[in-house]
Amino acid sequence: MPTPTELNLHQQSRVLEVSYDDGSHFNLPCEYLRVFSPSAEVQGHGPGQRVLQLGKENVCIDKIEPVGNYAICLHFDDEHNTGIYSWEYLYNLGLNQERLWQEYLDELLKAGQARKKPS
């Protein structure tokens, strides 16, 4: 599994930029990271228990804390801070960003919800 070489938070554009030692480079929007938080609050405690996240269009990351040598904890400005993002999890979010985002948008539509235009 590749390891990160660089991590940059761009507050104004609300993007976490992550580079890995295999040359991979991902720009992960804060909203994307928030709705796919690995926390039990979002993912549930088992298969099929994922909780659809609504109203996260303008969320931003306030703080990034290292968790050992394998992960980070992201502190969002909506007070969510219980997700531990392993380097592998972030890598997979980056690799699968287009598909996962489309699945999220489809989930919103199925639930009769819509994203608001970020401000």
C-alpha cells in the first residue's frame, strides 16, 4: 500500500490534497471526505447501516491530527471528529472518487434530497 508523502489543506477551496509515494495525487473536497467519513456515526455498525449525510456542502476541515503512523483524524467545522482516516482509506477514496461521488448523488436523489449549491 502506498504511503503519503504530502498532505495540504486548502481552506479557501475546501480541498485536502494528498500525494502518495507511488506518484498518485488526489484532491479530496471536504464535503466528500465528510459524507464518506469512516466513523460509525456515518458508516453504521454493520453492512447496510450507512447513514446518508445531508447539508454538508459548505463543511470545512478545522484541524488535522495524526493518529500514529497510519492515519489522521479530521476535525470538521460541523463538530464531526470521530472518523479515523487511514492512509489506505484516503487512497481508496481518491482512487474511487468519481464512482463514490456518483453513488452519493444517486443516494440523495433516491431519498428525495438534493445538494445545495455550495456558497
